[in-house]
Amino acid sequence: MKLDIRPKNILIIGGASGIGYATAQFLLNCGVRSVILAGRSVEKLHKAENSLVKTAADQKVLTSQFDIASVDTHIELLNSIHGRLGVFPDGLVISSGVNFSAASWKGFNISEKDYDRVMNINLKGPFFLIRNYSNFMYERNLRANICAVSSISAHRDMQSVYQISKNALSGLVHAYGKHLAKRGIILNGVEPGSTDTGMMPHLKKYTDGRREGEIWTDNGIQRVIRPEEIAEVVGYLMSENCDVLAGTCLLAGGGCRSIPRGN
């Protein structure tokens, strides 16, 4: 599938792996001018960059070490991109995130340090980046598209701080998307079901519809979701078609059950 992506220079937080990397691939295939991969691991960023440039035409692939939880570096990142590209990124995808097991009441008894880590990366960082980026673009009279990657867990009652953070992130998209649309900033989100990324390595034993593996019984399609499938949804939410969805989170769970498997 190839879409008419509105933004042409897109910053992808968490773009070195998983859904973020798949999104970068998809956007390049759709003809955007440049993607900027941002994340904490320099090694992963360079590996992703080297892989993407092999298939890019005359497009640019840039990387930038960045921690979304470091709020005071947000504007610095945007100015740095402008210095390297000569333009500000008119698209932003937030695909960074960290999980924490909720098994056997572990999530309920999480330490304050681990709680802060999950919330800073999954919620506080995205909140301030969405705000800082939106204000930055609005002050310059520039339109922009934002897509935040939330999770199916936003709809589930789980003993997990991850679930709390994603529930709040989806709520943020719903609330602020309506406000930001008046400023020419289109904010939407996607809520993936169980997707075969590095965040959940145990999913490797289940089929993704292409490889052999066990049946995944937690959704209607009976398989785990591939990152490139979510990337296509992100691309759609960054396309010319999606002004009417401003403030929307699309649930992409493959007919996911409302109660997690095993409960």
C-alpha cells in the first residue's frame, strides 16, 4: 500500500527498532523526503540507518541520540534537525516505550524508581514532546501531523503501570487532538494489539501469519501482529485523508479480546 503522506520530513521517536523502524521503512516507500530516527541507543540507530539507506532513493535518513524523558532537550532536538536538514520536521511519530511485567502482582508492587521510569518514557515524555512540538510549529505558522503509538492495553484492566501509561496516552490524544486541530496540528494515535517487537520476545514462538508457530488465542485472527502492519496504520494517520480523524486512536488489535489471554 502506498499513501499520500502529508508531512515530508518526519521525526520518529523510537525509530531504531520495532514499530518505529517499520514505520520509517513504510514512509520512505511512500516517498517522504526524509526520516529522522531518534532514540537512546546509538548502536541501534546506526544499524537502522545503514539498513534503511540501502533502499532509500534520493531520500535522507538521519539519526539523533535522544531520550524523550529529558524534556529540556526537546526543542534542542528540533533546532538540531533544522540545522542538518534546513527544514523543521513537519511530522512526528512517537513510538518509544518501555514495558514492565504485571505478572503475579509484580506490577502492583512496582518500585517507585521503576514506576517513574515507565511513566517518564511512556507518558510524561510524550505529553511534553507533543506540547513542545505543537507550540514550536504553531509559533512558526507551520502545519504538522503527529501520531502517537499507544496500546490495546489502554482498554484492559491490567495490574500494570504500562497499562496506566497507555490509557493516559490514548486519553491525551483524544483530548488534545481536538484542540490542536484548530492550530493546524493533526494529532492521532494507534493502539496495537500484541505485536512481534523486541519489547515482547516471547511472541517469537507464535505465528505471525507468515512464519510457522503456535496459534495466538488472544485475538480473532489467531496470530500476533507484524510491525509493518501497524506501520501502515501509522502511515494512514499521517496521510492527507486523516484530518477528519483528528483526536482519534485507531484500535489495531486483530479482534483482540477485552480480557487478556489466561484470565
